[in-house]
Amino acid sequence: MQIAVLTFEGFNELDSFVAAAILNRMKAAGWEAHITSPTAEVTSMNGVTVQRQKPLEFAIEADAVLIGSGIKTRDIANDDVLLSRISLDPGRQLIAAQCSGTLLLAKLGLIGSLPACTDLTTKPWVVEAGVNVIDAPFVAHGNIATAGGCLASQYLALWMIARGASSQDARDAMHYVAPVGEKELYVERSMSVIAPYLRTANAA
């Protein structure tokens, strides 16, 4: 499974790095999560500059795509040239968006009237884009998932692992990263959030 973690200028480190780190727990199974950006380098909202691992066009060929958020997402959402470089296929790919990344999904026409999650700061812009924003950390419809709140990035990563591999693999990945002394608590809590949407996907 090759995964593009879309990471733009002004990105939120928690969105891109936490999700990528959890997804890369699956490296032994051939999974790779790549920081994927439109430019060779991107600087986070807190001044951390990183080199991309893949260009933006990698999203077209990836098996899964996770769109992170950042302080410049609204500008990106209004950049038709940049958006034209992002081509996603929910019929073939697992697609997830974190916080303001949901706004980009809306601009790409991949949400429509479906309920979606985002962060509280971005919510007015996502609503303005015609999206039905719900007060929840995570929701999924078929191959598309959205999450709201920085630490909800764990749900997107676990959902991708459960969908692309198995629920046990997702549990194992969460168990590894969870705090010592609270591992079972974290595993059960996080899996309870995504489990209803795994049943829906399996039924479909």
C-alpha cells in the first residue's frame, strides 16, 4: 500500500507526521506513507521545514491519500491551478482528510452533501462550501473519511490500516504508539470510533 500524505506550506505537524508514523508501522507488510507536496520543501505552521518524499502528482497513483491541514489551506482551496494537479479516485483509492483538509475534499467535489468532520476553526469555511459538518471526531462513507481535531489523525490512520489490511493490524499499530500503562484503553477507544464505519464498508 503506497500512501500519499498531502502536506502543504503552513502544514500542521500533528496531522502529517502522526498519521504518517502510524501508517508506517505497516512497513513490514509493504506499506509506505510518503510526505507528498507541491514543492520540494514545505514549512509547517510552527516553522519546521521538511523535504518532500513525493511530488504532488504522486497522489494520482497512490493506493491511498491523506490530506493534512494547515494555516494556508483556505488559500490552497482557492488556487485552481494547484487543485488541478490533484486527481483522486474514490472508486480505487482510500481517501482521508484531516481538519481543513476537508475543505480541499469539498473543493475537489468528493464530499457533496455527505456529513463530514473538520476542526472548529475551519468549520465556517467548510459549511460555506456546502458541506454538512457534524460534531464528531471521525466519519467515513465508503472509501472517503474525514476527521476533526489534530489528534483525530490517529483515526484516519487506523481506518486506512483496517480497510487496507485488517482490524487487528490497526489495533497493533495503535498499541505500539499508545502511552505505556494506557495501551489497552487507547486501543479500545480508538477502535470504537472507527468500527461502525468498517462494518458499513464490509457490508457494501
